[in-house]
Amino acid sequence: MSGPIDVVESQVVFRGRLLEVVVDRVRFPDGRETTWESVHHPGAAAVVPVGSRLLEVPAGKLDRDGEEPADCARRELVEETGYRCRSLVRLGTMLASPGFSDERIHLFLATDLTFVGRPDGTDEGDDIEIEWMPLADAERAVRDGRIEDGKTALCILLAAGHEAVAAGLNGRPH
């Protein structure tokens, strides 16, 4: 089937602080109509903080006021781990659940880490236990199924093959 799919009618059935649920009536080029449901999300960013060890990637949603993905990644890195990076490299973008949501997660590699402490007044990461693991171990954990979170797995695999890691720029966090 070729040609555009037309939206005949669109209705927002739920609007919350994070998500919006829309029901669209669509018409295919051959005249058939059906209903599509979708979830709209502002997007998110995830970052691999490369030091000497790694376990889980910090991530969080983009602020609705147009926050840039790289700024979100830097913010989440500090809020969730207390580390600031000197270098941030874009690894790519992933669609979280394209069958029903427009959420895009922007993936980054953070190097040259310095501990600055978590900012006061944030509850980010209050229930997160921070552990470090060598990147090679994290890659094995993805490949053998111990890391199941999609964004974490993709970040680790992309970071493991990145030239900054291969060049040894991942040094220990300060």
C-alpha cells in the first residue's frame, strides 16, 4: 500500500504531567479506516558515565520547556550520581516503544568525570544504589541477559565500541 495515511479525527483522551494519550481515526489510501492509539512523551536522555566502572546508566525525561538532550544528560548525571563530565559525546537515539509511543531517548557517552556531589533539594536517585563496574563487564552483562533495560543495554553496547573508550579516554573518575 502506498500513499499517505490521513488522520480523519484526533482526540486527546488523557493529558497528565508526563504523558498524553491520543486516539486517532485514520484513513488508509485504499479507503479503509481504523483507530490508532498513541502515547506522546516529551523524550528523555541517557548517559554512560565512563570511569573505571559502570553498572546502570543515569537517565531522565527532557523538561517540557525545550531542554536540549545533552543538557538533560549532564543534569541527570549530576543528579543521579554526583559526577560532572568534561566531555559528552552523542551515541545515538532510540525509540523506546514505537508501536504506541513517540518517546525518543537520546544516548550519550560521558568521559573525564569529576565528583561534585548531588545538588541539594533533589530527590533524584534517593532510591538508587550507585555501583561501578568495568565497561567490559557491563557489556558481558548485556550479552548474557543480566542487564535487560533497553536504554541501558544499548548505551553500554554503543559506548563499548566508541573510539573514545578504545582510545583509553575513560580514565578513573576524580
